[in-house]
Amino acid sequence: MTKAAYKRIVLKLSGEALSGGQDFGLNHEACQSIAKEIAEIDALGVQLAIVVGGGNIFRGAQAKAFGFARSPADQIGMIATAINGIALAQALSQCGCRTKVMSALPLSNIVEPYNWSQALLLLEKRVILIFVGGTGNPYFTTDTTAAMRASEIDAEVVLKGTKVDGVFDKDPMVHADAKKFTSLTYAQVLEDRLNVMDATAIALCRENHIPIHVFDFFKPSALKAAVTDKQGGTLVTG
């Protein structure tokens, strides 16, 4: 029987993953496909928390174009993550998974507020947690949220699902000669300003000794390979 290499993980997903290639919004088939991939990991007995972005609904570039101030623009983005989190929770429920959405942003009539001790209890009971609302504050990304929640719940790794198989020295979708890194240190990522996560997220993971595994989420079985064999993509450690 296939065994997981980790007991507890945080999976960071972009909002765009839920759009299925659309310019905007949610795609049912994409949500179902993602839910099935996650359900396979849940079946391995892994304690799983998910942090989802909101870029399929609202992005920072739009805020700039609209002339919005940073704080309200970030609040719109945080609400967008809640929409995505609720949709993903429903898709996971249809796959037979037990889920709970917890928000750092007060949305008491819709989802539960984030509570550290309650989160730990639910993880021990094998409930998949979906953390939404970012950190609850403007000026912080969902990458930082993932690093923060991973630190709080003592996760063994942050798995970041992207469109490409790891970290490259330049955009592999534009440059055919882009070089892939199979492993990196936190210091290398920060010094070379590589596109892994924002600097705050990297610093948090470094401080709390949490590896970051960047992989192609859309490659068949890539998530399972990352969880069971620590294979594929790029591993960032100390």
C-alpha cells in the first residue's frame, strides 16, 4: 500500500487553478478534478490543510486599473478566497471528504472564524481544513498565509501547486532555455529573487524550518508523487 511521506501538510493553491483556464470565476470540472486529486491524498491518512488564493475573481492588477486603495482592494481579494474555499469544500464533500472552511476575515454567518486550537483538533480527526480570508489583514499575500498557517499547525511541508514543474531561473513558458532547479535554499531564493513565494513567506518558512515543495499541480499524479515520494518540482529547504 502506498504510504505518505508526511503526516501533516499545507497545500497552497492559486485561485486560477479553480478557473479551469477561464478568464474569470469558477469552473465546475476544474473544481471536481482538483477535489479528486486531494481526495486521493486524504485517503492516505494525511492531515491536510489548504490555503487558496482569489486571483480568479480579483487580482491586484485590477485594483490598480480601477484606482482602488490598497486596503479595500486586499479586502476584496480576501473575500474572493472565501468564495473559492466554499466552492472547493463543496467539491471535496461530493468526493466523500470531511471538510471545514475557516476564515481569518470575520464572515460569521457563512464560515467559521479561524481558531488555532480548533484547527488542530479537526486535523487530528482527519477533517480537511480550508483556510480563507488570507491573514485577515491587507498587505499580506496568500503565500504568506500558507507559511503562517503551516507554522501555526506544525505542518511538515508547504506544497505549492503551480502551472510549471518547479522553480526556474526564468519563465519556462516564455524561454525555452529556462533552467530548472531541483533543490534550493531559502537564502538562494531570497538573494536571487526567484519566483517561489513572496519574501515574507520564505522568511517564515526558514524561521520555522518548513520545506517548500513547488510542483506542477496540473501534471497527472504530481500531487501524490510529492506527498508520497517527495518527487518532482523543486524543494526549498535550509
